[in-house]
Amino acid sequence: MPSSGPSAALLLLLPPLLLLRTVLALPLERGTPKQESPATESPEVINVLETDGHFREKLQAANAEDIKSGKLSRELDFVSHHVRTKLDELKRQEVSRLRMLLKAKMDAEQEPNVQVDHLSLLKQFEHLDPQNQHTFEARDLELLIQTATRDLAQYDAAHHEEFKRYEMLKEHERRRYLESLGEEQRKEAERKLEEQQRRHREHPKVNVPGSQAQLKEVWEELDGLDPNRFNPKTFFILHDINSDGVLDEQELEALFTKELEKVYDPKNEEDDMREMEEERLRMREHVMKNVDTNQDRLVTLEEFLASTQRKEFGDTGEGWETVEMHPAYTEDELRRFEEELAAREAELNAKAQRLSQETEALGRSQGRLEAQKRELQQAVLQMEQRKQQQRGQNSPAPGPEGQLQFHPDTDDAPVPAPAGDQKDGDPLEKKVPDQPPQLPQLDTQHL
């Protein structure tokens, strides 16, 4: 079941045009990924069909069953050529889109260079006719509607199953909690639970949904009318909120609010609002089963008036039996549910243990990597120190006064001065005079 989108309680209970638009917008095809939804094509199809006067006129005259069964689809043969051309183009675009999705899916799942039979793969998309990939025909519209409405009949059953699992989980957790307590604490917790259940059962009589007593209570307390002047036809018109000539599921469920408020109060801890929604669904199903004779999920005025003539309309016995009077599960179902929970818990524990072991292994690997990193850093440091030592050994030692000493076997080494000509403090090499020596001047007067 889809987890989002309009509820089944709302679908098939709308005026025909709105119904078709709502139904075709639902991505409910089976066996395909969610992104491969007919909703991509449906809104454009609806918009194009609305432009044709003949189809729109037939749609206004159709009922929900005509749309669901595909009877309306046959009117596609009479739409204008311009509209059919647009629909053909939409179908070609949809086929191209699905092919791209299929190619991407197959590329991700199969080996490269694998030949793909697109025609066979397109058959998994139930919202179009894969044999005709170029023109939009009546069969395409029929498939589009049927695919979108296929799961609606199963909505209530899925809701009941979800509620059953919710109730079993709640009971399972309650039992586990009691088992974790000491004897005195457990007795106190059980006493408190029994007190809550007692307060929940102490409520006014709940009228059978759709009965004369229930409708008269709405007539008097919600509509503010005299109960002695109750008129079924007037009641129907008053509660046909959108004036479409039928009571849909939402309009019916609105009639049960007064009865539900007798049992459930969100301020009370003993009242479970999930149970209230299940109660609302049970009430609606009861009315539909007894009033909706053609099972189209709509109550017409004729069906409503006919239901008020039956014996059951006025004879309701002791009233409506609420959820707590009809357990949602058996002890055997609860046992299987707990076994399933235990298996899932064991699987999760095994996964947690594997993850813990992998975390420890990663921690050890990280420690080894850190140790290797420190060793590398130490090796680099030692290499740098050796290089510095080698450079220090190759450098000349300073002289007594700090001047540089040159190695005697180098080509540019200066020749040392004779020992007798050296004075303390003189450099080892001879000084080159800054200027050349001057010759003595001759006295030319005596020549």
C-alpha cells in the first residue's frame, strides 16, 4: 500500500471530473519502482481530455462505477483528431521515459553489453498497452484508470492489519514491562491498568451508526432541529456538504463524530486515539455494508431513503459494540507476532555484534597506522640530523682569531708567507698593494 497521497476513503467519492483527476494522479502500479509511476503521464492526459467537449459532457454524466470499470474509456473513440494527436504524443513521451528508466535500471543490475528486450520489460508497467507504443487508445485510458484504482478495495483490509499489529505490539510491550518489575510493582501496575480500562468502558451508550437513534441525535444536537420532526430526505440534503447528490465516505464519517466523542477523549490517558480511528473506520464500513447497495462507495439519496425503511433502522438493540469488545487479534496471532519480533531482535543483535567487531578491528588498524606514522616521522628526523652532521664535517674550521682556514690541497689556496716575514696578527697570505709603486722624479736642472 502506498504510504502517501489521498486516502481510499476520499477516492471514488468525488464528482466525476475530480474523481478522474484524483484517481489518475495516484502512483499505485504494482511490481515497479515508485519513481516509475503513471502519475507522470496522468495529469497531462487529464488536461488534454478536458479540452474535448464531447468527452467532458460524457464525464459529467458518468458515475464512479463507469470510471472504475473502464466504460468511460470507450468514449475516447469519439474525441477530436486534435485531442487524439496530443494523446498520441503523450504516450510516445511516456514510452520513451519508461525506456530510459528501464535502461538505467538494467545498467545498474546487469553486466555491460547485455541485450535488453524492452518490449518484455514494458509489460511490467500496467498503466499502458505495451503492444501499441505510438498511439493513445481507449485501452490505454482503461488500463490507466484500472491500475490506479486496483488497490483501493484493499485499503480497509490493510488498515485493519496495521491496527492489529499496533495492538499486538502494545500488548507485547505491556507484558515485557510487567515481567521486568518486582512482584509488588507488578501488582501496582496491573491495578493501574485495570482502573484505566474501567474508566474507558464507562461511557454513554453508543448508537449503531446509520440507525434512527444515531441520525436523530445528529439532527438534534448538531443540526439543532426538533427530533420529533426528523426527515430523512432533509437530513441527507443537509449533510451532502458539496451538494453532489451523494454522501461520500468523508461526509459519512463526519456523522460519527458525536458517537466517537462518547468513548474517546484525547485528554484522557486511557483513551487511545489510534483506536478511535479504527472505530471510525468500522462505523463507516458498517454503514456502507448496509446502505451502499451497489458498493460504489457512494450513498445516493435513493439508497439512503431505502435504508430508513428497513427494520434494522429503528431496532438497534443495546447499541454499538466498540473496539475493546472485539479484540483485534487472537492469542495464537500474538504468539506468532512475538516470535517474529524475537527473530528480528536476534537478527539486529547479530548485526550490532558484527558492527562492534568491525569497529574494534578498525580501531586496531588505526592504532597500527598511527604507530607506523610515528616510526616514519622518527626516520625522517634521523635522516635530517645525519645530513646536518655531514654538512658540519665538510665545513672549514675557524682560525685563532675566527678567520676562515682553507684546506691546503685546494687549487685556490693562498701561498703562506715565509716564516721570518710573518708578524703576529698578520694574515697568512701576502697583501697586494692597492696602488702600483711610484718611480722617483729626476732633477733636470743639473743635467
